[in-house]
Amino acid sequence: MDIESFVPAFGKLVDYAASGIGSVAGHMLAPWKARQEAKAKVIAAEGETEAQRIAAEGHATTMQILANAQANARSMLVSPDSIIQGQLEFGAAITQRIQFQEEKRQSNIGQVLTKAALELEGKEVADHEPDHDWTARFFNDVQDVSSEEMQQLWGKILAGEVERPGSTSLRTLSILKNLDQPTANTFQRLCSACVLLKPDDASFFDARVPSLGGNAGENVLGKYGFSFDVLNALNEYGLIISEYNSWCDLKMSIGIPISAPYPGQVMRFPFTFQGRYWVLVPTTQRETSPEFKLYGVALTRSGREMSRIVELEPMEEYMQDLMTFFESSGFQMTEVTSNQPGVFQVGNGPE
């Protein structure tokens, strides 16, 4: 049997960067690594305040370099020397523009690599060969991402791929490339209302926003920010399926009977909501085998992949309404400590 070997996550990140952008990867990540090491030494010697000053100086230097490049580009575009007999000489200006664009792209890549490095700091990952087609697509797409919020998403995608190869498909990268910030914010809110059936971080059975007994296509989720028009926009980006009131069977979270020698007991598989784990405990007598159809707005495969990196926001009103919906259906939404299946006495909560 082959024994899987593990390596520092930072080293594997360098492999991914080298696969996507060549030997420059090491140089781009070296300053970040040096800053982290210097910060650690300063913390040990002089305390956190001095470390923060050093980090701030490093960031200020980076921003000054970018500002200088922008200023130089603007000056070239309007330089009196470029005006010849009333006409603009565009040759030098275009060259400067290309240079500035490449510097900006390098800066964008560097920012995303830094954010990925922070996500992976101190971790170990399985030793594996990067998917070179994936890295080529990733770094080609990410070079034009300038928004800090979107860079954060791309950094998490890269870190997730280093930790779990194959966790983000090429199709999802294409969706993310075209995703604007308002739609990303809407998707964040949608994920915050999702009920997830997932045994671990690597796989999903289902992910959907329950329509609470109504039909999401008829605006029953409008008061939570998920009107029909909003759902259409998310569908156009390929983040949710086109049938806004599909269903999944939540029977496994209610309980599956266990055969002898465990009479009167059931196995329950928790679902995830708001980053916490839950099961459904019947409040009335019922057979444990019938299905329980949970209708709602389901995420596509790409939507599920992207949901792993989304920062959840509080959804207190929706959470209360979800609990009320389950109560009206004869169940108590009961929190458990993990997403691992557990054995329960029929009709009882966690033992």
C-alpha cells in the first residue's frame, strides 16, 4: 500500500505558481515569505506593534511602486515631447501603456498569491503534481482581477486547489472570471441561506435554499433578497439550476432505521446551515422510512464549488423562518456538534 506523503502547503503553492507563470513565481512569493519571517522575528524580539509597522511599510512600498508606474504612464501619454506638428506620436505612449499593463498584471497575480499563501500558512498538504492546464487557465484569468474583494475569492480558490486538487473545475473558473462584485455579493447571501448535505469538504449531496413551503419562482423568497429577477441573474451566471423549486430528500437527516442489534434506533446524517450542523427530530409519531421532500433553489456544481470559499453573513430572519417551517412539518431543527452521522433513539435528539 502506498503511503501518502505530505509537504508544506507553501512549497506546493510555489509549484502551482511555477506551473502557471514560470520561474518568476519564486521571485514573486519570496518577498512575502521574507516579510513573514521578518515579522515573526520582530514579534519575538520587540512585540506586535513593531511588526505591524514593518508590515505597513512593506505594503506602502508596494503601493508607491504601483502609483509611480501609473504616474509615469500618464505623463508619457500627455508629454509635450510626443506632440509633433500638432499630431500625437503614439509609439512611445503605447509602449508605456503595455509596460504599465504588464506591471499591473504582475501586481494582481502577486496579490492573489499572497492571499493564497495566507490561507495556507502553517498547513501541510498531500504531495501531488499540479494540473498544468488548470494552473495555466487560473493565472491567465487572474492577471486582470484588480478588485481586492475578488482577489480574495481567487486566492481562496487557489488555496483550496492546493489543499484539495480538483476541487474547482475549469468551468467554475470561467464563471468566476466573468463574475462582477454585485453578483458575488448576492451569491454570498444566497450561500448564507443554503442547507447543505455534505459529508466532508470534498463532496456534496445537495445544496439549496429551501422555499419554506412556497415556490421560489413565485417570489416567496423575495423578502430575503432572492426575488425572481435576482434568481434569474444567478442562473444566467450558472450558479443555480433553472428549476427554482426542485427538491431533495432530507430523510437521512430525520433518521434511517438501523437493523438489529439496535432496535428502536436510527442513524441521522446532519445537514449544514450557517456553518453549523443540524438534524431533524420528529415532534410527532411517524414512520422513519418515508421521504421528506425539501423544495427550493439548488446550486449547480459550480455554485457548490464556489460555496466553499464564501464568507457567510448572518441570516437571522431566514433562520427563524426555516425553523418555523420545519416545526410546521413536524420536526425540531436540533443542533449537533459535527457533520458525522450519529445513532439516536427514535424520536429523541442527540444522545
